[in-house]
Amino acid sequence: MASSRFFALFETALGTCAVAWNDVGLTGVWLPEVHADASRRRVARRCAGAIEATPSGAVADAVEAMTRLLAGERVDLSSIAIDSAGIDAFDRRVYAVTRTIGPGRVLTYGDVAARVGADASAQAVGQSLGRNAMPIVVPCHRVVATGGGLGGFSAPGGAATKRRMLAIEDAQPAGPPGLFDDGGDEPRDERQATSGCQARSGH
């Protein structure tokens, strides 16, 4: 029997976000579009048949935590349950490492690759994060390019959204050049890695 599927829009300091869930946990998170209707269309494309509903229980707690995080509180989202069905084994490993990066902290794509294992590379990590359907909860915005460059981001608003999320969290660079630079001087392999996040949730 298929698990019931639901979604909701919720207001944050960043704009109107969306979340989808089932009986197991969250199945998708969407960063703000220009209009709420555009967010609903994105959810419908990825979660056909999902019913708009008011979150309760653990999902309501997750929405509250995400809202607080985007308001500038350093909230730990690592305990939020997600449904990993349909996520391949490599992506699960990448996302598990990414979820250990706390607010105000960043890792490079290479750092994440080193923690994932010998079969990982910066480019593979970037591609994996490009498939991330749960930004904020799987905080791919906290993965940046070597040398302090920002890296890419395929969610609505692109790199500007990534920069704003890191600024909200008061993320600090390890050293020059600045974390919020355009990353134009980053090494080629890192530049190729920075595919951003939420590509899959946009389909």
C-alpha cells in the first residue's frame, strides 16, 4: 500500500518555501519561487497526487525549525526524518556527510568527498548535491568551492540565494578570498563540481 503524500507552503524570512512528506518523513523541500503558485506547480511536477495539508507532529516541528533557521537562529536540523527511498547509495552517503555541517560552518566539495570515501571526488559530490531534493534539511548551501569561492547553486535565485542563506547563518570563510566572492579563480575540478542543489526537486 502506497504511503500517503502531502505538501504545504510555509513563510520564511527568505520567502515562501514548500515541503512535501509521507508517513516515513520529508520527501522534498523547495526554496522560494517568485510566486506561491510557481511553488505549487513545482511540487505538483515532482509529487503528483500529493495533497496540500497543514503539517502536524514531526513535520510541523521540521517546518518550525526550518523557519527559525532562515530567521537567523542556529538550529540543528540533523534529526529531521527524511524518506531516502529512491535516493541511491552514493547520494545517501554524500547527504549524510552534508547533514553534519552545522549552521555557520562550511565544507568544500573536496572536504565532503574526503569524508564520503575513496570512491568520491569533488566533482561527484557536486553532481550528487545537484540532485538534492531537500535543501535546507540537507544543507548543500554549506558546501563551497576551494579557496573561499561560493560555488554554484541551481535552486531559484542561483548563487544569490546561496549567498543569502550563508549570510543569514553568518557563515565565515576560512581565509581569503572571501566566502562570498564569485569563485572565478577556483580550480577547474572544483568549478565543475559546483552544480548546486535542488536540481531534482525542480523537475
